[in-house]
Amino acid sequence: MLGTPEGVKVVDHPLVQHKLTVMRDVETSTRGFRQLLREIAGLLTYEATRDLELTDVHIRTPVAEMNAKKLAGKKLVFASILRAGNGLLEGMLDLVPSARVAHIGLYRDPETLQPVEYYFKAPDDLSERVVIVVDPMLATANSAVAAITKMKERGAKDIRFVCLLAAPEGIKHFREMHPDVQVVTAAIDDHLNDHGYIVPGLGDAGDRMYGTK
């Protein structure tokens, strides 16, 4: 894929790229992978929240009174696609601890590669909040598309999607289904293999995070 596709932001900050390289390495431990995912999530969240609206407030510092900036509107919602999304979620909550959290339980059918929903829980007033949906991998994009469709059905209007890695095939499908949702990722890899895994990728993010196979 030449260039960066419309609606996709690749975060090429040196710290992001360094941490991603260590995460890709097959020799990186479960503990190391989990910690790096948490760290990189905060850096990706900086980019995904760059355009949040601010409002003026009057405060008093230890030295003087001043007008300053604070976030406007209701608190953010981080929507984690279970289970691997929780690895990113923890790092995002480190950055924005007051955010509300939604959980979307989806698993990929190994035969069809289509998402199957088994759980959904979210705040009621999604239409009044910025919603950031998170999942480490945008591979086929079937799960991400289903998750965002669900959030829209529940009223969400301002949605962003944050992932660690994306495949060109997944980006194409995602943009076809949700052209209004920006994708923030650390890298766009080469392609998907026959099993729907990103190549070169980093393997199954959930398995590497939790030490399962």
C-alpha cells in the first residue's frame, strides 16, 4: 500500500516504533509484551484525542489567578473489543483515568473469520460522548466493523478506532463500511495470510498478552 490511506493516521513517533519492534520480537516475554502494549496505548491515545474540544475556566494557582483550558463536554468512552482490547484499555486509562468504559465481546469464527457477539455493555448516553474503540489488530476488520456498527446502533456519533497494527485488506474493508471513523495505528503491515493473520505482524495479540495459545 503506497502512502497512508485517507482516514488513517500512522503514529510514527520514535518511541512508538521502538516499542512496536520489541513487541514484534518472538523472544519478548508475556510480561514484556503486556507492559509494552500498555505503554504504547498511551502514546496512541495522545494522537486519537488530539482534536478534543477545550473550554476556558478560571483558576487560582499558588501564585496568581488565571484563565486556563480544560476538556469540554462529557467524559470519553473507551470501548474495548474483548479480550485483546483490554491490553490497550489499561494504558489508555492510565492517561485518562476518568473515562467511561464499554466492553464489546466478539470472537472470530475460525472457519468463516466472521465476528460472533457474546457480550455488550456500554454507558447509555453514547451520543453525547467521544467514543474510542480499541483492538490491537485490524486484520480482516470484521470485528472492528461489527463493534463500531454496534456502537452506532446505540447512538454513538463521534467515534475513533485505535489499533496497534493494521493490514491493507482490513483498512480497505473498514473504510468501506465506516468512512466517517478515523483509524489511528502504529503501523500498516504488508498483507494477511490464509488464516487472516497480519504479516509480518506480531502473532495473536491476546495470546501473547495473556500467555495462552
